[in-house]
Amino acid sequence: QKDGHDWFMRKEIHEQPRAVADALLGRRGVDGRLQLDEMRLSDQELRDIDKIIIIAAGTSFYAGMVAKYAIEHWCRIPVEVELSSEFRYRDPIVDYSTLVVAISQSGETADTLQAIRHARAQRSKVLAICNTNGSTIPRESDAVIYMHAGPEIGVASTKGYVTQLVACYLLALYLAQVKGTRYGDEITQVVEQLEAIPAQIEKVLAKAEDIYRLARHHVDSRSFLFLGRHAGYPVALEGALKLKELAYLHAEGFAAGELKHGPIALVEPGLPVLCIVPPRGRDQLHDKMLSGIQEVRARGAHTIVLAEEGDDRIAPYADELVTLPRVPVLLQPLVAVIPLQLFACELASAMGHDVDQPRNLAKSVTVE
Ligand code: F6R
């Protein structure tokens, strides 16, 4: 059942190239335009939307943060991302021109379900991004994009996360197509970049043994920081969450630019800091990230740096270097999260923890 792997989680990490390919399958019509089968919202309804609120919990929330960057960039629609457990308790402003996007792997998360019920009661349209056919959240939504990840058994979400990202990118591109905010060629180009991702994830997985070795070096560390910028920021949060839930260690993710506003006080000699470096195409972002890394190194942190291959400026900043394939900045989470999943899985395993059934956690959280 585990295909020779010791944990379902490890098996599911390795299934991600397949899962991403499946999530992309059949999304292009004969005319080359994007099609989303279970969309069920008309083009006119989509054109009338003037605001999007994404609601989700945990890892799905971090996928939603990436979606905000993609949707705002490609579609020029304002997007808020909100924890589903907070949403209905703060009297949110939603109406018929708001699209609420609920992201849930299980489709049964009670916080998210209650949030969509609240949104629908205010007459807003709800679109679910979900993995589980026929589960409650898509049944109660106006439209759905299924992730097609296949069953996820490990409690920690892995292929769930990457296929949620794919579904979010598809939604963003579809909205751009309908609203005409991007040319067809540009949309096709991004779809092709997405179609290249499975092979790029394979390249990262081929380095699994190196990442495992790196993780085992850190079995005695008790605290970790994760830094990112732009789309790398939610990846930092996701990397930290994986380490908390599997290895029961203190781990925090920060936007690298926030360091100087407080968190840098946490840095002491030897503290492992995992840094997700944006691709070089975005020079300002890249420069800013390097100076953030320099700040923690100057205080004795041990930096584990994830940067794209061929980044010739990175060596002096990295105590350990993990190279990532070259992808555009908005798609980088799809490849950058893989080493972080491998790292958390191996560290937890080396510490003797049950990776598939971490303490105190359940696969689907059906209580509010
Ligand atoms: C983290 C994890 C949880 C879930 C969260 C939402 O690895 O699995 O944080 O992401 O409970 O679950 P879904 O997506 O099923 O609504």
C-alpha cells in the first residue's frame, strides 16, 4: 500500500509529479482555451465579481495566500485571504458581487463549512477547491474545482497542497481569460509552464537523499525559522507548519522583510534558518532576500538556502544550499515546498515520531 515507502507521507510526497499532472488534465479545450468542467458559474456571473475572499484553514490557508498573489497579478481583482475559523465572527462585508473561494482538501472541515454557509446566507457565490468528490463543502457550493490529487492518507497535507495550488492557478487564469485581463497567449504560456512542473518536481525529488542527510544533522535542534518573500512567504509558513505538526518543534515562518520589526531578536548562534530565495528574474526581490539572509547570518544563524539553479550570487549566503529548478516567481511554491516536506518528514522520522499520525491531529477536522 505504501509502495515500498515507510510512511504514507513519503509515498505521497513522491506522488506529487503525478498529482500535479492529473490536476492539469483535460483543462484545455480544442481551441486551446482553458475550461473548468465543474465551474457552473456563467462568464457573466464571473465578470460581475468585484472582490474575492478566500477562506481556508492550515495548509489550505497557505495555498490561499499564494492564490491571492496570482489572482491579483493576473486578474486585477482585490483578494482577501481569511482563516475560516475567523471569517463569520467578524461581520465580513460580502454580497452578490463577492466570490468566496473555499479551499479544503477533505471538503469536511467544519470551520470552512460554517464560513461558506455564512457567505451564502449573504447571497455571495461560493466556489470550492476540493479533493474529495461528493464531500459536504463542494455539495454546498455554487461551483467546484476538483484537485484530483487522489486519496491523501498521511495527516500532513503534501500532494493536497500542491494540487490546491494548481487549482488556484487555474482559477486565476480562467478568471483572467473571462475578464480579458490577460491575452490568450500569455495564459497559454503559464499553462505550459504549469505543465512543465511535474518534471521539475521530479528533479527536486531526485535530491531527496541529500535533503534527508541535511535533516538528520538537525535532530538536536529545537527551534527553526523559515524566511521567504512574495510567493515564497506562504511557503515559509507551510514549511514551519510541517515541522511543528510532524516533529513537534518550535518553527516559525516570516516574511523576510518583517525580520527587522521584531523576529530578528530570536536569532542566536547556530539557529537553523531555512530561506526560500525568489528567482533572479525579480532582481529587487532577490536582492532584498539576500540582505535578509545576511542579517541572520551576521548573528550566527545556520542558513539552509533554497535557491534556483545557476544563482551565482547565493554561495556566500548559504551554509547549506538546496537548488531548485528555474520557474517563474508565482509558480515557485510548487517546487520550493518539496524540500521542506522532505525535511520535515525525515526529521520527524529520525526523532522516532509517527509521521502519518502525528499526536493530537486528525485528517479532517469536523468540529469548530
Ligand atoms: C496540515 C494540514 C491541516 C489542513 C487543515 C485544512 O498539514 O493537513 O492544516 O490543511 O486542517 O484541512 P482541509 O484542507 O481538509 O480543509
